[in-house]
Amino acid sequence: MPEDSSIEKGLSPEEEIQELERKLEEKKRELSAKGEVLPLEKEVFREVLREHIAEARPQVSEGFSTTTPPAATHILTDDLKKKSDDIKNKEKREEKVRALIEVALTKNIGDAIKIAEEATPWLLDELHDHLIDDYYDKLVALRKIKAL
């Protein structure tokens, strides 16, 4: 990891947005210097935010689960039950994600990540997906970057 995360720095939301903007510009320059065709800016931002979140969670290795999988005999039953519960609780999940987005936008991404990690893995995934869109939209709205 190249530098301390915003959690360790204690950045305000505005400072964190500035940091993300700096990282976005740095990533675009890096891709241009390599002579690569630049993908859509939102895709570059997706990668920048993914790296930013990874910096905020250095104790978790990407791609490795810290939980043990359920016994093979219960996978189908548990999976179907989970899907059923997910459908029933979709509105509650969306409300939780909206609350975490609010934390990320008013405090910082690190605080939202900590809350999501304590809840469930899917909540962290949902938060990540929504942050890409919400932070990108906020940067565009603040005229920090131009929408394509």
C-alpha cells in the first residue's frame, strides 16, 4: 500500500473527496503514460475507489473469506433460505446501504466500511457498489470532474 489510508489520516469528507480526486487524476496519468487506451472515467474511478477501500481495510486479504463455508449438505438449503430472506428483507437492506452511504458522505468512507464489516459481507459489497456511483456523482456535481 503506497500510503496511509484516510481512516488513519482522519480525513474529513471534503479532504477524502480531494484525495480520491487526486488518486483519479494520478491513475489517469499513469494509464496515459503507459500508452493504454483510457477506459471511461467512471471505470477508472471504480478502480481508484476499490484501491482506496482496500487501503482502509489492510487486514483483509482480497479474495479470501474469513469464514468457513457451510457443510456441503446444507449449501442448497441455506442458499435458498438466504435468497428468500433477501427478497423479504430487500427494503431493509436498501435502507442500511443508504445509511452507510450517508456515513461515507458525511464522515468518511472508512467509517462506513467499519460499520459494514461488522454487519455482513454482502453489506460491504453493496456499499462498495453504491459508493462508486454516489462518489462519482458527487465529484461530478462539485464540478471536480466532468461527466462523460
